[in-house]
Amino acid sequence: MALPRKLKNLNLFNDGNSYTGVAKSVTLPPLARKMEAYRGGGMNGPVKVDLGFSDDGLQFEWKTGGLDLISLKQFGSVNASGVALRFAGAFQQDDTEEVSAVEIVVRGRHESIEMGEAKPGEDTEHTIKTTCTYYKLTVDNEEIIEIDLLNFIEKVAGKDMLDKQRTAIGL
């Protein structure tokens, strides 16, 4: 038996600016696919057909303590990939003490910035939801998943999942 890798610490970078001491939490983008049931003649049940990414797309939600002027100045970015965020996490196994470096890089723009409740003498925080066009997961310097929605790229464990489709449509 082995113990799982658990997040021991994290940092967030926004356009290269370190959020050490500012980032409170992140909700990493769920990876979800749009599936549709198909059942044709001679089939005893439906099979889910993969139609690409889910309609919710790639969403990265994060919280900061206090007033975050960097993200506020980025609000309303016209460029769909205008904001670059990088999550860096240290995941450790308590049985082996091994630490894995997990990095998630996303590009997108802020869909919403919740300013939170403001009370004198109380903690304040912003909750930012960034809708992403690009996602890359790297663990211990190994690229695990890369998704570039605008450039029709999807790589999983080094395999180009869309290579044949790009060729078929002349890209």
C-alpha cells in the first residue's frame, strides 16, 4: 500500500506576477467531454459518442485575499487568451516523502470577479473565474495534457489526439 500524493503547498502566478501570500485557493479546471448517446440498428444499447470538450469549456476559479488590482485591470480583456495564469503545486506522499511538482498553465480571460463582502476589521477576498482557451498540465517536468482550443490541439500523454482530424480538414 502507498499513501496518495497530497497538495502540501501552492503558488499562483498571474502574467508572471507571483501571488505568494495572496492566493488563497484555486479550483483547477475540470476536464470534461461532451458525450451523446447513439444507438443504431443491431445495437443492444447506446454507446456514448465523443463530441469534443464539454459546453462549459475550461474554467479556472481562484481566490485572492484583499484587493487584487492586477486581475481588476485585466477585466474586459478583448483577447480570448489575454491572461496567463500558472498554478504551481507541491504534492507529497507521506510514506515516501517524495514531492511531485505539478504545474498547470492556462490562458484565457476573466469571466467574473466577485468582490466579496466588505466589513471593517474582517477578511476580504476576491473570487475570479477565468474562462480558458489553453490548458497544459505538467507533472515532474512530464507533459501530461495540453489543450489549445483555438489552435485545434489536444495532446494526452504525448499522443496528438487531433492529428488525423487536422489532416482530414486540411490543417
